[in-house]
Amino acid sequence: AYPQYRTRLPIRIDDRTTLVDLSYRGHVFRLRHLVETDNKAAAITVLTERARKATVAKACADEDMRATMKRGPIYEYQYLDRQSPLVGSFDIRNADCDG
């Protein structure tokens, strides 16, 4: 299913966030998001603990993602803006779904 998603990129997530790239290396699925804003501080709010918790909840509720994480891989969410190579990132692994 992974290559199927790549053909659908970019995927608009919300009014300022777009999934622009998917990659897999070793045991890491990397999801790169472009955050559209002129305000870097606003872009960083995407990475707040609240946003991470919401993303964890969605990932853990997704049967396919949860089954993948149970086998060991992790999901790395990266956020970029047009001026910065990386605004921030966080990982989600199976243990995040247990607590």
C-alpha cells in the first residue's frame, strides 16, 4: 500500500499542512509535511505536545499503522516550512500506543 500513497502526493492535511513526501529506510517510515506560514512561531505550534498527542491517537487507531508498528517500524513525522530544512519532528512507535 505504501507506493500507492506516494502517487497521491501531495495530500492536504489541514488549512496549513500538506504531506509532501513519504519514504522508508531501515525501520523508519518518514512523513514530510510542508507547513504554509510566514510566521515560524506559528509553524512550531504544529509540533506542540497537543498536536503530537492527536497524531499518536490517529496513528494508534489506524489498524494498518498499528500492525506495522507492532512489527518494529516507527513513523517519523517531519515538519518543514519554505525557509527551513526542518522546523521540527517527532516519532511514533508501538509503545506510544500502550500508554
